[in-house]
Amino acid sequence: MTYAGDITSQQTWDRLMTDSQSVLLDVRTPPEWSYVGIPDISSMGREPVLVPWLLFPSNEQNPDFVAQIEAAIPDKDVPLLIVCRSGVRSKAAAIMLTAAGFKTCHNVDHGFEGDKDGAGHRGTVNGWKVDGLPWLQG
């Protein structure tokens, strides 16, 4: 298996609520965290781990991605719930981290902002924000 599979935003929230060992990993860029927002799991006494999959503004893959994750989350048995904007980068990250030895890496399907609607806008169809889960904007 290349990664543990896709889970919805609500399943992610439920897992974080019931499994104190699980970690929410947000792999978007710093501008996305600042301007679009981040999942708010402070009600659980926790914060997401923020490590970019792509570097801004070049959009090149972060060459230190795995090392940065290993530094932030040294226990590879900890379940990782990985989110990005739409589920594309987080799926790639889940595959890479599984290959790097992390045992359980889930992709948060549809991500933080979700799929585009008919007008090409995100944030109206699906994803963390549309599911009504808590989030903060910088």
C-alpha cells in the first residue's frame, strides 16, 4: 500500500477527538496558512503541524520536507492526518511519508478548501471549511 487512504474532513476531526496520538499535518504554503486560514484544533489542546510540501513562491517541492516532518514528529508510529488545499499535495505527501517509514498516513480528501465549483471557486463544494469545522484566519 502506498498510504493509508483517504478520509473526509469530518472523519479527520473525529479521529483527532478520539485519538490523542494522531497528528494533523498541514502541508500548504505559509501564505495559504496566513491568508486562507488553518484548521483550528485548539479546543482539543492541540495545534496542526505546519510544514510546506511546496516552497513559496517558486512552487518547487520542499527538498527538506521529510527531514522537517521527522524533526517535528519523531515517532513514525504516530498516525498522520495530512491536509492541503484540495487533497492533491496531501496525497503526494502521504505517499512520500509512508515510503519514509511513517506507518499510518491518511490524506484528508478534498482538503481545507475543497474542489472548485462551477464558477471555478473553492470553498463552496466540500472540504474542511465547507464541512463547518473550526478554522482560524491569520
